[in-house]
Amino acid sequence: MNFDLRYPVGFMFTLFGLILTATGLFGGAELTKPSLGINMNLWWGLVMTLFGLVMLVLAFRGGASKK
Amino acid sequence: MQASIHLTFVDYSILCIYFLFVLGIGFALKRYMKGSGDFFLSGRSIPAWVTGLAFLSANLGAQEVIGMAASGAKYGIMTSHFYWVGAIPAMVFLAIFMMPFYYGSKARSVPEYLKMRFDEKTRAFNAVSFAVMTVFSSGISLYALARLLETLVHWNFWTCIFVSAFIVLVYIFLGGLTSAIYNEVLQFFMIVLGFSPLVFLGLKDVGGWAALKQKLIPVATEHVPAFAPDTWSRSWVHMGGAMENPMGIGWFGMVMGLGFVLSFGYWCTDFLVVQRAMAADSMSAARRTPLIAAVPKMLFPALVILPGMIAIAMHHASGGQFLPLAADGSPDYNMTIPVMLGRYFPTGLLGIGFTALMASFMSGMAGNVTAFNTVWTYDIYQSYLVKNASDQHYLWMGRIATVAGILISIVAALAARQFNNIMDMLQLVFGFVNAPLFATFLLGMFWKRATGHGAFAGLVLGTCSAAVFQGLSLARGETVSFIKGGWIAPKFLFQSSMGQNFWIAIVAWTTCFVLTIAISLMTRRLKTDEELKGLVYSLTPKQPRTNEPWYMQPVTLGVLVLAATVVLNIIFG
């Protein structure tokens, strides 16, 4: 059997989400200029982190319930 | 104005992390590649949600992301026909009616199914034409990627070619089909997460859907020739005749040519996508794979076509300032997505969008290479060259074929750079070969009287009829040439090349269908009913209803998907 794909998907997007969130928090105000004044890095970074964490939770529960 | 993207350290980090994960997955899968079945078919052990997303992703090359946005700008919401007419019905048909034969027959590839159903010569024709087509498609993806990077971020063309090719080579060499599939799923999420913010920001900037429709009115009315005001925002009302819309096709040509022949010809017979369904862990999973893929496929127009429509609306509203212009003053439609990424995405998010774009090119390449190495090893090498070697020998051959496939792709990419017409020539020939294919499979799977001689003759002559019809037809505004047609005599004139291609497909399919029937009736059947069991509808026991819940039943899912597609067509028609 191959390893559960949800692990790398979860890890990668959690990592990306954290990078984006950090960029959104510390990148400075000019970063919001192209995105119409919205701090897309921050908001979308949080969404991505959430997605990554959900994937990891699903992977962990999937592994735990295997006989 | 030139389109250019400025990447910073954060963006490059994201790109590098992505490649590390891609290669890491390849390395991690190496130890599971114990035999040729693992390398070429993932041991038929992949869960349906993975094969479903991979199925979609393998089809979604960057040419689609870039191309559909370009078409969205050029033609408006009519582009959705490529999804709601030109994909979903075929995917549902494949899932419900054809997967039982592909999966149940235990064929290891599409050409192998043809050998089991018909004979060796039919298999050989399909295997050779498919192998050539798929490896050259990989080269075209590689070329397009390098070209785009050269234009956008000014990287060296050769570096792009060799680095991209090397990365794909490594992860497929190590992990085979499973590696390609896993990375396709990664790519799928990258595309969705990378481009959704673009749609959000674009819609916000243009003022919302209603404002977008308003801004698209002058795009239609000021077009030369002018079209009705809502042409860019309605998909069906101006399909009455070829002169009513910028695509230059009427509803019949579109539904029959795109919706039936080309769509079913691709989705139901192209081993690139079928291979992903064949890797599923059960018959039910295999049948659900195209249906699982159909759900995001239905929604993709929002992701890829909408940015194009927004871009052309903004371009028009700004007096030609939004998109870069081509040499003749018209907008450079292929630059739609890059321009919007550069315009709306701050550094960070830009890294994600840029990586998503690169990922989709490379994933398209990877899909082609896995299809190539399987067809080469099983359908050409094992069938005709070295027939009785050990399984480890074929596994080794698969790895060699991977290297060879990548090398041929590089050569094809370099040739495409030298001779720009090569790309068009190849697409044309691929169209000729694909069009009759579905007729062969349809008759093979549903008519037990179809013989090998009939199938082979139908395929060959169907392909030839496509070439002949192309030689006899021409699109308005084009000059006679081998690529554009009319080289026998331009007797059939079409409003657009797209319309011409749809009709070439209809002619080829019909020729193949009629001739396969006629020649089958004139030749003897070489296979008994017993040999055809599991390969033909009338000789296969009906699929028993499994004990799975309703949302896992293929027929139920198929009906739901089709119903949703009809609703979408009505809403946006």
C-alpha cells in the first residue's frame, strides 16, 4: 500500500499558509496595494493553513481507524 | 505595455518548497515500486478521491488554464461549452458504460483493450499513434512552459527546459504512475487555491457579475464584425448560426463536433486520463473516478474562464490598457492570466499563483510521460519486441522509457522553437487520429459483430477521411496551406478554424462508424462469444448493485452530475 497522500498535501499547504500569513502580518502596507487594499496574504494564508490542518486531521484519523 | 512578473525571495521559497515536496513524494514512493504493475498501474490500489482528482488534473494542463482564460477573453462565456458540453457528458458515459470494460477486462492499457477485443493490428495502430502523439504533447507542454517563463520572468529558455524536464524525470523514474498521480492531486489543490483569489479580486475590481455583463456589452457591439450586446455573457442564445458569435460555429456543429465526437473521443479513449481510472482500487472506485472529476470540472469555468471575461471587459473599459497588444494591435489573449497575476497578487500570493502555473505545465508533461512509458513497454515492447521476459525486466524497461520519453520531449520542444508551425501541425494530426477513435470503441463495446478487420479499416480510413476533408475545406480569412486546409481544393468554407475542425471531426467519425460496420459485416468474426465475455456489453453480466450508500453508486452520481450540468447550461445560456 502507498502512503496516505493527505499527509504531504496537509503539510505543504499548512506550510504555505503559514508563510502567507507571516507575509501578510509582517510584509508591510504596500503589499495590500495590488489586491485592492485587502490583505490577501493574511486572509488567504489563514484559509490555506486551515485547509492544510484539515487534511492532516483527516489523514491522522484515517490512519488511526485502520485495522 | 509588457506583461512582467517580479518575484521576490518569498515567492522563490514557495516555488522551491513545492519542488521539494514533489521530489520528496517521488523518493518516498520508490520502495513501493516492486513490479511493473506498481510502476505502470499503481498496483490498482489508489482510492477513488485520489484517482478522481488526478483524472481531472492530468487533463488540466497549463494550456487549459492559459488557453481557457484566453478563450474567455476572446469568446466570452461560450467557452463554457468546452466544459458543460465538451467534457461532462463524455465523462459520465465513460464512468457508467465504458469503465466496466476497461477495468473488468484487466487490460493494462487502452491499446491492450483493443487487442483483447479486436486484434493485434488494431492495437498496433492505436499504440503507435498514441505513443507518438503523447510524447510530442509532452514536448509541446515543455516548450510552452519555457516560452512563458522566458517572457514573464526572463529566465533562460534552456535552463527552464532542462530543469523542468529533470524534475519530472526524477519523480516519475522513482515512483511511476503513483508519483504522477499524487503530484497531480497536489497540482489540483495548487490551482484551486492559487487561482480562486484571482477570481475574487478580479470580480471585485470589475464591480461584480452584473457590472461585468454591462462592461461586456461594448466588447460585443464594438467588435468587427459587431455582435449582439449579450454575446459575451450568454452561452447558447447566439448559437443559431455560425455568423452570430465570435467562435464562428452553430449549435449543431458544436454539439456534434465538440460535444460528441471530439469530447467522447478524448475522454473515453485517451489513455492519459483512462490510466488514472484504471489505477483505482475497485470497480466501483474506477467507475466513480470520472464522476468525482466531473464535479470540479463543472465548476472550473468560474476559475479559468471568468478571469478572461473580466480581463477583456477591463481592457475595453480602459481603452486598450489592460492586456498587452500583439503585433496587429489586437490583445495578446494568452497573456490574460499572467497579466492578472501580476496585477492583483502581492508577493507571497504571487508565489502561490506562479507555482500553480508551473505545476500545471509540469503535471501535464508527467501525465504524458506515464502514458507513454506504459504504452511503449506493454503495447509495443512486450507485444512485438521482447515477449517473455521477467516482470523486473519490464519494470526496468519502463524506467528506460521514462528517460527516453523525456529526451524525446526535449527534442520536440526544441523543434517547436525552431519551427513554430510544428505545434500547429501536430495538433492537427492529433485531431485526425482522435476523431474516428470513439466510433471504434463504441462499436467494439456495444456490437459483438464488429470484427478486427472492420475496426482497423475504419480507424485507418477514418483518419484519412479527416485529412481529405481538411484538404477540401478552409476557414474564412485563412490562406490555403497544409495547416489551414484547402490544399486539395477549398470547396467547404467555414466561419472559423474551430468550426472547420469540429466538422472534420464529424466527417471522420461518421466515416469510421459506417466503414467499420460495413467491413465487419463483410468479414468473418475471429473471436468467439466466450473470448469476448467482459469486453462487449451484450456478453457481460450486468454490474451487481453494491452495498455502498447511494452517494457512491455510479449511476446515481452520473444522473446528478448531468442534471447539475443542464442547470448550469440553462442559467448561463
